[in-house]
Amino acid sequence: MEKMDILEAFAALSQSTRLETFRLLVRHEPEGLSAGEIARELEVPHNTLSAHLNILARAELVISRRQSRSIIYRANLIRMQETIGFLVRDCCAGRPELCEPLLNEFSSCTPSEKAPSS
């Protein structure tokens, strides 16, 4: 993953509605949610949400598919993994035991768990 890709991902997530949208989609993996459901859940106007989803899609943090008349959005967990991997690639200067708490935090997470919102 290139540095510019990472910067685009962080820029996309640096806005409150986009961050909450991404977190909501992670909690609803692997089914995803329609744009209408996301808007209702986050209490965001549809046109505003559409703009935010476009920014997340350009950063490849969300993927979408058409289902009948709706578009279903999902978190791109591979992109999330690549982004986190970029941050920890040189973790702990070659001493992986120092990174064990961080790795344990991620290994306990499964896509089917419903994480509580903060």
C-alpha cells in the first residue's frame, strides 16, 4: 500500500460522519446496510450521507453492490487490514513481543461480532 493511499484513507475517516459510517458498516459485516438504513441509524440526511459514502468509496474503505432497487454498502475489511498493517509494519523495531497486546486486540475480533459503539 502506498503512502498516498494511506493518507486518503485517513483523510476519509477524519470526519465524524464518515468515521461513524465506517464503524457502523464494520458492525454489520458481512451483510452490509443500504444507504437508507445507514442514514436512519446515524440520523443523517440522505444527500449528505451520499457525499460521505462517495468519499469512503474513493478511499476504497467501502464497497457497494446493487440489490434490487437498493445499494448495499459494506466495509472493505481488506482495505482496513492493509491500512492497519501499514501502521504496524515496522512495529516495535523488530521486537514482536512488544506488539503482542496490539496483535491480541485484533485477533479477538471476528466479523460476526457486534462491537459496542463508543
